[in-house]
Amino acid sequence: MFSLHPLIILVIGMLTVILMITVLKMNAFIALITSAVVVSLLAPGDFAEKISRVAEAFGNTAGSIGIVIALAVVIGKCMMDSGAADRIVRAFLSVLGEKRSSTALMASGFVLSIPVFFDTVFYLLVPLARSMHRRTKKHYLKYAMAIVAGGVVTHSLVPPTPGPLIVADNLGIDIGVMIMVGALVALPAAIIGMIFSGYADRRMNIPMRPLGGELSEPEPLEDHQLPGLLISLLPIILPVLLVSTNTIVRTIAKGAAEGSGLNQAAAITAVLGNVNLAMLLSTAIAMWMLKSKRALTNVQLAKVVEVSLMSGGVIILITAGGGAFGAMLKAAQIGPAIEKLFTSDTGQPTSGLMLLVLGALIAVLMKIAQGSTTVAMITSSAMIGSMITSTQTLGYHPVYLAAAIGGGSMVGSWMNDSGFWIFVKMSGLTEAEGLKTWTPLLAIVGLTSIVVSLLLALILPMA
């Protein structure tokens, strides 16, 4: 039977995604699932199963990440409505002081963007940036950019936000490892972003302009209306601690004698540190905090959860569609075809670091082409995942590959990125000012993430 070369199938799949999103303005889920079907039809296999295997791959991905994403959306909504997110921000401000208020805003964005989506975090923090400027009469641009520097990087590198979650799934990475290494890569990137924010603030004299219409600023809550700091932090800290502890204990327990204390401890942490259970416990705390602090009835609380899950459903569809797309690329035998391109004359594969650079480059191209960081991460990791025949051939842990893809997905953000418009409109900047501030900031943060990932792969390969 006639068959196309795997690389031609890859190009067709990529073009289908990009053209449907950028030219036809289709929803990302429709674009991804259509591309998965197209690739599956062109790939080898029993013709009768070419559509059913798309649905099967979609279900497998939804089963692995769907619960986590749904619960993360509920946690974020409850933290915003209860005032827990606001409490965390004020805690950073009180510890660091007004002189370091830009660092406080960056740290707040860094922490809050782990369970809460970036656009929501920016909506929360921008009024504080404006309030700071009214008191200090300076550094408005630095305040606004500091929020971005902290928020975008964890949104792109640290689960349970959808992008890092699906990248970890596509590359077979333990969620606990992804959280720890993602945060490790994100921290220096955020610091470099802060330094650039200060430089941009000194170079550009951009005033704080009034926001009109629907963008009017909300009145801040009084301190007594907010929950305590510990309970506010718990929905973020608890799943990170449980999942990370499970990863650490399982790693230590490898090779331990059967029935030993370490193996018994690993059995317990395997349950408590399962990401689905950890997120469920965190969700229960966040819902209780909202209900008690805002004196909601059960019906009112259920309505909040329902609204959250409706938005989460769209995200689950997109990420599962990306998983199906990646599975069909594997079925098309793209991995072996790419491997041949990166094989030396002696027949030995070239350095796995080339694959890391390639993953970051694909993410950059996808980001520039269609705008969405999450879609860039989903499609890039799907393509790279189809190229990896064995993690041993990389020479380093695939988590560094995931972090490099996350870094690449931040580079090249411009007017086709919804985040660009959120930043511009909520900050009161012009489009030209956005291109001079937002675009280079994300490029610097993303490139720093790629470089740090590359250095860690060399220094601490964990292979």
C-alpha cells in the first residue's frame, strides 16, 4: 500500500495545526484532534482502526491529566474568591518591604501561577502594582513587568498548570520530578527577568495611565476579610510536598530489601503522593476556606465549582487532543526517521543535547506561529516524544528536555498571544510599548530557562 515518508507526515500534521489556528481561527481542540486524525490516516496500520486509535489515545491522555487539571482550576478559583491569593501577596509585601515591592510582586506571581492560571494572577496583581506606583511615584513599568517575570515562568515550567503537565505526560516524566526541576529552572529565569524589568523601567519612561470602562480597578479587601497565611498557602504547598516526598522516597527505596522500612514507606507515599489524591485534598481545603471565609451555602459553593469546571473542561479537551496528536505522530514512525537524521557516519546517535536544542527550537517556532504557550508545549513535546526511542540514549533525564521545551514556548510572544493583550490592556500600555517590553521579557526568561536546562543536563544529568 502507498505510504508517505514519516517526515512528510510530520510536516502535514504541523501545518494542519498551525493553519487551522492562525488562518481558520479554529479552537485549539478542533485543530489538534483534526491533525491527530489526519496524521493517523496517513500513518501505517490497519485502516479500520485509524480513527479508533485516535479516540483511544485521547482517552489515555485525559485519564492521566484530566483530574489534575479540573482540580487545579477549582483550587485557583477558590483561592481567588476567598482572598487566599491576596493574603499571599500581602505577606510577601510585608516581609520584603516597600523598597523591594517589585521583588514581592515577582515572588507572588511565581508562587500563585503554580495552581492559578497566569491571566488570573495578572488580574489580581496589577491593581497592587498601580497602588505601589501611587505611593512611590516611580517604577510602574518595573512593577508590571515583575509580575510577568514571576508568573509566566512557573506557568510554563511547573505543574499542575496544563502545559508542564502534558509535557511530563508526553515524555514519561514523574510529576514530582517535573515540579522540583521545573521550579529549579524557573527561579534563575525569574531573577533574570526581574533584572531586565529594572533595565526596561530605566530606559523607557512609560507613565501609569487610567484604565477605563470594564477595566476599572476593584476595591481591595481589608486584612480582616482575608484568610490566614498558613491556610492560604496550604492548597499550594500540600500537593507539592506530597508529590515531591513520594518521588524522593521512591528514589531512595530503589534497591532496598523487600519488606524493609523504606519499601513500606514508599508504599504509603505512593498513595498519599499520587498527584490525583494530593490535588483532591488540596481542593477540599481550598473549598472549605472559601465556604467558611465568605459564609457561602452549599448551593453557592457548588455554583463556584461548576463555573470553574466549565472552563477547566475546555483545557482538558485541548490537552487530551494534544496527547492524541502526539500518539499518532509516534504511530507514524517519526521517531526512527528523525533519529536517522541525527546519526553520525559511524551509526551512533549524536548527543542527546541536540534533541534538547531541537525541542526548544520547535517550541519557539510553534509559539511564534500560533501564539498559545500551552499549545506550543503540547505539540512540541508530542513531536519530540515521538522521536525518543529510549531515554537512555539521551544521556540525561528527560525532565531537562521538558524544561527546555517550556522555555522555548515563552520565546516569540507577540500580538497573536492572548497574554500579550492581557498585559497591554491591564497595564495601560500601547501595542508598541507591549512589543518593546512584554516580547523581549518573555524571550529573555525563555532563553534563560533553555540555557539553565542545558547546563543542568550537563552538570547533573540524573541519567
